[in-house]
Amino acid sequence: MRRQGISGPSPTSFFGGNLQERNNLRKEAMLHDMQSLSHDIVPRLMPDYVQWSQTYGKSFVFWWGIEPRLAIYDLEHIKELLSSKHMYSLGRSRLQQEGVMHFIGKGLLMANGDAWTHQRRVVAPAFHVEKLKHQLEHIVECTLEVVKLWNKMLCESKEERVEIEISEHMSQLAGDIIAKTEFSSSHQKGKLIFLKLSALQKLSIHSSSRFGSNLQRIRKLKEEVESLFMEIIEGRRAAALQAMAGHTDDEDGQQKNDYYGQDLLGLMLAEMEAAKLEAAPPLRGQRRQRQQLGRMYTSRQLMDECKTFFFTGHETTWLLLTWTFMLLASSPTWQHRARQEALLFLHQHGDMPDFDMLSRLKVLGMILLESLRLYTPATLLAREAFSSIKVGDLEIPKGLSVWVPVLAIHHDKTIWGEDADEFKPERFSEGVVKACKNPMAFMPFSFGPRNCVGQNFAMMEAKIVLCMLLSQFTFHLSPSYRHAPICILTLQPKHGVPIILRHFRP
Ligand code: HEM
């Protein structure tokens, strides 16, 4: 890379590379809460990136233990890198996959090559617009439970106000929504899975940095999570078999696989059954060939996918909602504008959100984009080169990991202007294209074929939840709020977001 004019910090130890220096910088930057409610969070969350980019330029190489990583910043390079051109030459590294092996396994997020292509093809239809329309009522139903709970809390309060920790409420709501919409799970079972999966996530993160301590606890939790999913899967199978009894294929135009349901779980189960049929008679050569092509859909794959979607569908949306409430609670003007729009929207649609009209929620749309820019849940994108590739004029050798610092790009003043660290939803008033110098600089959902498969679902969910809650309640940041964003896989508020909640009185 030096020959191409790209350098970087020298590794300080043979096995540790630059990890010690990076960890020290991060520890120091995050030692204290932020002094004020500033959105200038890159120096706090990526101090290593800030320091090294000032010394070596915005693209540089550093050592993650024994793994070399290239921080890449040029937007044209990033565009090409994430495009379909390099789809099969880049993917998740072994290190990335091992870190989450017990937690989400080789579900879509961690899959590579042909297996990824197959898995994506199976799940993508669950997120088509027509399917999303049917999910709306479930999202409304789950949000109404929150409305009910908050009404009760306010009724019981003598002061007509209560303090709530909104990140906890949004976390439960997002978990409830994904359980209901994609798995038709009951509230109770969804909650239990979500609690155990969160514990598994925390243990997995810890143990990857402690060389496998906690392994027994991890295995036990994994078994518990999987047996809860198994109950849901078996329940769905039994219901499908019952519905199939007495029917033949094509009766009323219905195929056997339709009986499994049209949500994510239904699509995956149907694929697994189809793969089983295809695999019979089990001609060994064919089976191996199919496996190599990634066309088998095993129960292991189904389980990993269930965990993957429970995790991805919950983690990021919860954070989008939490940070958006933090921003609105500290900006009365934008909260007022968003509420006016929500009230008008609900008034026009008999107090129920309407799918086709969601795109007309312009103010809410701008606020969500600005929230995703400032507090993007996924702060970086990482890929490993499986073969040597050329990206523009840049040669990336086989084995090099590439690292896109999304958060730093979202806050770059040369791209977004001097007010890059301010909350200004109006910058999106004419869409992403006009909001900055290069629309590629906005990538909360990534780009290209491996972009976020659930992005439309997430935006729909966020708009409905905000619309319903803003129309009934007001939100003010509690004086006890401590501004301390941290990164634990995703960008989170270290001490939560305490909010003073009141009924909205027009
Ligand atoms: C605000 C909400 C969300 C954000 C900001 C977000 C962000 C992202 C990003 C940046 C990626 C690419 C990761 C990478 O390439 O390294 C991604 C992938 C993914 N997301 Fe999301 N996501 C959100 C919501 C969701 C939801 C609601 C679901 C599912 C219900 C979901 C499922 C996935 C999956 C399965 C992938 C892997 C896609 C693939 O590799 O083909 N996400 N997401």
C-alpha cells in the first residue's frame, strides 16, 4: 500500500498491531460524559480514526492484531467497492464471523458468496412493498400497547408528568414489533427471546475479547434461545400441516408452500421444505453440488436466520427511535412541527396511519434522515478482500480488510458544510441529493447489493411509531440526561435517555 501512497501507524506489537493504541485512545475519549449536548461525536467515538487520519491522510492502513485494515474514505472508491462488481471478491472476514458465531451464526448478515445470494433471494420478498402493507396493522397494534402503558403511568402520576427511560421503552417496542410482524410470535415469547438474545449478544462480545471465557454460559443461552425459536417454528409447521390436510396443490390457486405464511418465517420454512423435496432422491453427487451452490436450506440455516433477523430488526430500529426522541426532546421547534404533521396525517385518515400516505410525512422523513446522519446506528462497514481487486486506481491485495468510517463521513464538514454537527433536518428538505455535495456521503443503510434488506420496513416502523406517540404525548429531556454516546457494535446512549413525558393538550 505504501507504493500507492497509503501509509499508517506502525504496529506497536507483533500480535497486537495497533490495538493497544486504539483501545487507549478510545478509553480516554469515553472516560467522561460529553460536556454539553453536542452532536460533534466523532472525536469521542472514533478518536483513533481522527488521530491517524490527521497524520496519514483520510485513507490509511492500521493493524487490527495481525489483520491489516485499510480505512477507505474516497466516496468514488467506496461506491465501487460496495457495488455488484466486487460482490464475490469481498465479504465478511473469518474474524467477523467468529465473533458472532454463537450469537447469529451464518445468517444473511454474515453469509458470503453463493450462500449469501441464495439466502438474500429467500428473504427479500418479505420486505416488498405489498408485504409491508400487511405489517402496518401489527406495528400499530404494538404501538397502541405503549400508548396504553404511558396513559396508565400518567394517570397514576399526581403531577401529570412522568420520567421514563425512553431507550428501554423503544427497545421493548422494536423487539415486540419484529417478533409479531416477521414471526407472528406472542408478545410474551417474543419478549423472552429478545431478553435471552440480548444477553447472548453481550456475552459473545465479551468473550470474543477474552478468548472464549463464558463459553459454557454462551452455549446454554444459545440452546435456550434456539429452543424458543423451535417452539415458534413447530407451531407454524403444525398449523401449515393442518391447513394442508385435505387440500391438494393448486386448489384455489394455492401452492402447498403458501400454507407456511407470507411473513419472513413462512418464506424461510417454505424454502426449507422445497429444498428437502429437491434433495430427494438423495443422489450424493447432486446433493454436494447443491450444497456448494448454496441451494440447501437446512434447519441450522433457518435458526441462524431467525436469530439474525431478530437481532438486526430490533437493534438498529430501537436506536433510530431512541436517538430521534432525544433530538426531538431537545428541539421544541422540530417536535412541534413533527406533531402538527402527525396530527394532520392522523386526522385525515381516521386516526389510523395509512401505508400509502406515509411517504407524504415530509417533516418526519427529514427528521429521521437527519437522525440517521448524526447518530447512524451502524458506524462503520467492514469487508475483507478474498482476492486481489482494483477499485478505481487503488489496488487492494487479497487478505486486506477494508473499513468504511460511516460516522466520520456523515459528520464531514467538507461534504455537509460548517453546520455538519448541528441538528438541522431542513438540509434534507429537497432530498438526500441536495443535502450535501455527494449523495454517496449518506449511507446509514449502506449501498449496493448488500445494502440493508430491512430499510423500508425500518422507515415505515419509525414513521408510524413517531406519528402515533407524538400525536398524544410531549417529550422533554430530563435534567438527569447525561450525553454519552458509546459504540457497542452499534451507536448507543451509555446512560439511556430519560425523558419527561406529558399528555399533549391541544
Ligand atoms: C434504522 C434501521 C436500520 C439501519 C440503520 C440498518 C443498517 C444496516 C446496514 C448499514 C447494513 C449493512 C451492513 C454491512 O454491510 O456491513 C444492514 C444490513 C442488514 N440489515 Fe439493516 N438496518 C436497519 C434496520 C433493519 C431491519 C428492520 C432489518 C430486518 C427486519 C434489517 C436487516 C438487515 C440484514 C438482514 C442485513 C444484512 C443484509 C445483507 O448482508 O444482505 N435491518 N443494515
